[in-house]
Amino acid sequence: MTNQAYNLKFERIGKEVTIWPQAKIVSPESICIGDSVIIDDFVFIMGGEKTIIGSFVHIASFTSITGGGEFIMEDFSGLSGGVRVYTGNEDYSGACMTNPTVPYPYRVPVRSFVHIKKHAIIGANAVILPGVVIGDGAVVGANSMVTTDCKPWTMYRGSPARELKTRPSENILNLEKQLRKNIFNQSITMK
């Protein structure tokens, strides 16, 4: 764990977590982080209503997670460099004004969620808009914009992201079982 992680008061933080010193984390008290997580320099995370980052997760440089809503990123998932995740947005209907400098009730932001499931990979500079679930093992290609849910073990690309083809799951899931078994055996041996 880096010095920054020691200075921040997270709701929960696991073992073997590296948060590089140039990462910016706002509202850490609403953020839970699992084990074996790396958050690179120049990442921006704004803890919203609830923020859960699982174990064996990597969040690469220049990625931002904002919007004030709920963000869940499950085990073995990753965000490549420059990814933008929005868990909330403005009400653009004309019923109110927009812009974070405008106070309530003149501005009414819309809070939502983004849920990235196990083994999902988000490519460099992809954008994920609010209200989206990225299924287990799904892959979102670089520079894609995700506006709707992504099916499990399916590859997507484009703006808006479109389904390309399926991705095999058996080998990855078997490797996860082996890793978890080895970690469990190591923890028993160390005691």
C-alpha cells in the first residue's frame, strides 16, 4: 500500500493495495477496495453513493470515475488508460439548468450506477455512460462508447459499442479457480 492509501480513510481497504501517489481520490469514506488492487498515477476517483472495487483489479493512468452514483467493479476486472466512467449525469430535458456550479433546485443531477462484473476488460479511452452493466468477461474495445448493457463473455467495440463476437470463458474461469486455490493454500501454510 502506498503512503496515500495510509493517509486516506477508506470505508474498507484490503491487503496488497497499491495506490500511486499522483492518484486523486475524493470521498474515500464511501469507497471499499479489495485485495491485490493497483490504482495508477493520474487516476481520478470520486466516491459516490457507493463505490466498491473488488480484488485483483487494475485501474490504469488517466482513468476517471465520476458522477456521484454507484460504482461496482468486481474481481479480476480492469480499466485501461484514459477510460471515463460516469455514474451520474445532468438532466438535459430542459426541466432544470445544468452545470455543477448551479445550486439545487435550479440544477437536479441524475444519479445512477455502473456495474463492471468479473473478468471484464475496458479498453483504452472507452467511455461508459450511467445505467450500464458490463457482464462477466465482457471486453469493450478501445475508444468505444458504452450506452447499454454488455452481455457476458462478449466483445464490443464502436461508438456506440456494438456486439462483435463471443469470448471463451472456460480457461479463464479455470485459471481463477487455480489461483484462488493456491492463495488459500499459501495462507494456510503461512499461519
